[in-house]
Amino acid sequence: MTSVYWTAITVTCQTGDVLLADHPALDLVGTVAERTTTSVEHLTTPAALADWLVAAGVLDTAPAAGAADLAAALGLREALNAVMRATTEGEPLPPDALAVVHAAAAGPAVALTLDADGGLHREGDVTAALTAVARAALELVGGPDRQLLRWCADAACTHPFLDRSRGGRRRWCGMAGCGDRAKARAYRARRRRGITDGPAPS
């Protein structure tokens, strides 16, 4: 289990927001939607990055962010994508990408504090936040959870996730979006074959 503490609120998916992030490094990879087709960029500005760091649960408050911070985040994201792809494909980890992750992981830590009620607070700048994401990625790839790493089964989606489902049968990054589209396609296919075994998916 990772030693990085975070509580995700929402994460960016192919069609918007879905509940529950499995991992901040994977969520960062997913901030480019449909890489192989439309390649929609969700981290378009430094402010979008700052907001994402809060939404993903890495920090409690949005840090000041500039162009250099955004460039660093995008560079880390692409390196993480390459590392995660190699991991799932059983290939050696790409040295250049791994060097980027290692460099980010060597940065300052997010400051963790407890309030009087025992509530955990996470504060830091963008560099510290990216350090937390990079360290979480290293612990994921270097630990037992690497066996749970999956990519969404939607043909257009390129969002990774951790499959903690019973039996390891989860196929979609989120049922709201990719899962619902798959159900709708299956329903239409049954209709074309004259099979109507249930109501249309909502």
C-alpha cells in the first residue's frame, strides 16, 4: 500500500467527472482523453493544473501555478504514461521516462498536518504535489498493486485504473461514461438482432 496520503474528490475522465479515483498518478495520465483519437487536453492552463491537484486529493488548497509548473506536470504525465504502458505490456521500463519520474520523486514532500480533531491536511506547492504523484507511481509499479493496473476497454479511451473488483473483471475506467456507452452499444446490437431482454440503458 502506498505511503502517500490523499483523498480524491473527482477525477477527469473521457466524458467529464467520475466518482472515486483509484490512484493520483493514473488520474494524471488520464488528464489527456482519448490519446489515440481526439486527444483532448484537460490541463490547458496552470490554473487547471492547480485545481486538478485539489480535485485529485493531492493538496487541500490550490497552489500558485505558472507556465513552468504546467510544463513540469505535462512532462511527468507523459513519462508516467510510458511507464504504465510498459508495465502492463510486460516490457522493460523506458529509461528516459523513468528518469523523469525519478527526478520528480526526488523533490520536496507535501506537508502533512493534523488539526485538533485529527483531520489530515496536505499543503505544498506544485513541485511538492508532483513529487507526491511521482512517488505514488513508483510505489505502484514497484509493489503488488502493479498486477491490478488496467486500461479502459473502451476502444477510444486511454484512461488507466486499478482493478480492485471481485474476480478482477472490471473493464471500464468508470461506469459513468465508458461503461454506459458500452451498455448502450450492446443494447443497440441486441435490438438489431431482434433481442429485447430488458429496458434501454439510461
